[in-house]
Amino acid sequence: MTFNAVVSALEVLNIMPKTMPGLEKLKQALQHKTWFQDLPPEKIITVAGTNGKGTTCAALQTLLLSAGKKVGLYTSPHLISTTERIRINGEPISEAQFIELYHENKNLISQYDLTHFESLTLMAADCFFAKNNLDYVIFEVGLGGTYDATNVFPNRYSVITALAMDHQNILGNTVLEIAKNKFGIIKPNSKVIHHPLPAEVFALFSEVLTKTNSQAIAAISGTVTCEKSAEPYWFLHSPWGKTLLNLPGQRGGENIMTALTVFEELGFEPQDHLMSLEKMQWLGRMQKVKWPTIAAPVYLSGDHNIQGVQSLAHILQYFEYNDLHLVVGIGQDKAADEMLRILLGLPRCKLHLTKTPFKGRSVTDYSEELRLKSDSDNDDVIELLNSLTVAKNDLVVVTGSLYLVGQVLSELAKH
């Protein structure tokens, strides 16, 4: 089978559950793996949370590689190629490796009727634990925590990033319900490194720590500074020193501080590896690109919930521009009205509505109030970008969905 044929075979499987998934089918499939019973928890780090999971994972990967360690990283979703989800030492596996992993696991995938995400998790684990002698493996939770496929693996280190409202149709309608699900990654006798938590989850968190005999470690605080300009530079000030950040914003800094705290808990000296963060790359997070028909700077930022959009709005306050063109596509299950109202509060903002490719709402599905406030709309984001009239001193930001950002990056990759 070709790579595209394998991807197609996986994509016909159920991608997003309509209700809370379970772990039993994947656990049964893993019983066929000789390595599964002997996994070392001290080498496995699981990261859950509403926002900042990917950035935290990428920063921790960068630090561990700087320390000379061999690292596996499993994340989702991908932006251009499915191979991005499975990384060895910072690089996505090859298409040939992906095909091989699929063929070695396709019978188990079929036998246990695994979903798209469960299948990729099985393939990633086989890559990490059977084919590579790694020092650390980092799993980014896909959805929630307790019943996420990544939670079948033991871990000594559980990481909880920022908590907020998202995926309420599956995780619950309160921060407490969402937190309960995400705290499900905490295993017995583990270390739990966490962002500042909302007050309403304190009692639950304490209860989980007691039940699991686990140790809570609050992420060490740092501050982020920036000077306003057409292309702002961001600096992180931490107890271990000052470093230039390749990812902008206060929340980006908080995620990196969480990674630095985990890194220290693993026994490393963060001050010796701060400089590595200057070159850290994480696609789709205020990533600057060049669009062929636009002379102004274009940034891609996959913020897809209220908390993420609030962070983006804060970041954009440090950019100097004439007009701000926001190209926005938001999923059907997201709080689109509130997200857009936050963005429309930015000065000299021009809104351009589009449709994100996965579970996206058509431009006709937005409220009449917001459509009236938009300057243009088109369900095809590529056509929309090509139609924009933008001055050189303007700023263009594509946001609202990581899938939308991936579609733009895929188009750029063709050229």
C-alpha cells in the first residue's frame, strides 16, 4: 500500500467520538505486544489540559534533546502529514516507517475495531517501545484524560496545563467536570506538575492526589516581556535566567515554564539548556508564513477555544499594524460568537469568515450579527486569502482552528 492509501484506510475509521471513549479495546490489542507489560513509568510523561499541551510537549522535547536524550513524542492533530503525530528526536517518522507500522498493526486494528486515534496511538507506541531505544516518551492527550487512548500507558510524570471550557459535549459542562476527566491521567505514586488551577477544582485535585498517593508540583513562575513593534520579540525571565522565546505571549511563556519545571524534576539543570528554547519550533502557533498574493506579514495561529482566542488577542496587542485582517474558521461545537466578539475588540480589525475543513461551520451558519460585521466571507480559505486587499503595513492572522491552519500550510507546501 502507498502512504496515501494507508492514511485513507485509517481515516475511514471513527475519528471523533460522539460520547466518552473507553480504553478496553486498545488494552486488549496491547496484550499482543511483548513490550507492553514491561514499560518503565519513569520514562513516560503524559500531558493533559485544555490549552498549551502541544507547546509544553514541544518545549520539553527541545530541552531533553538539548540534554542529549533520545525522545519520542506523540501529538495531535497533525497539520500537513499524519507522520507529524509520531516523532523521534524531534523529527516526524518517514512515510515508509508509517506504512510499516500500519502493516504490522492492521490486523489488531481490525480485530479490535480501533478508532482512528486508537490506531495511531497503537502504532506510535510500537514505534517508541519496540523499534527505538528511547530515554523518554511524551504523550500528549488527545481528548480529556481518563478515557483517552494515551492513558493506557503507565507514567511517573503527569502534567496538567491550563484548564478551561472545551469539548463540553463530551467532557462536561463545568470546569470541575472537565478537570475530573483530565486528572484521570494521574497514576499511583506519580509526580503531578501543573499550571495554576482554578479554585473550583482544588478539593477534587487534593482528593485525587490522596487516592493516588501522588505529589503535586506547581509549575515555577516566570515573566514574559515584550516591546511593541511590527515583529515583536518576546523574552522569558525565569529563576534559571533569561531567554528569547520563539513562541510569543504570556501563556506561551507559562507553558514553557511548565516544561522547564518538568525538566528539572527529571533531574536536569534548566539553566544549562535555556538557549535551546530560542530555536524551538511548533507549527501553527503564531507561525509566520509568506502568502504569494499578500505583501503584509501573515501569521497562522490555531487557537480554537475562548481561552486560546483570549491569549491571541493579548499577543496581537504588541503588534504594530495599519489594519488587522483576521481570517477565521471555527468548528461547529465551539463558542464561535464569544470567540469572534473577543477578536472584534481588537483595534482596526477586519473580519473575514471562512470554513475550517474538519467539523467546520459554513459561513452561512454564523450569526447574522457577526456576518454583518465581517468584511468578506468564503467557505474556501484559499480563495479567500487570494481575494484579500491588504496593504504592506497591515497584518493578516489565520485562526480559529488547527485544521484550518493545516489546510493553509498544506497549500503552501504545494508551492
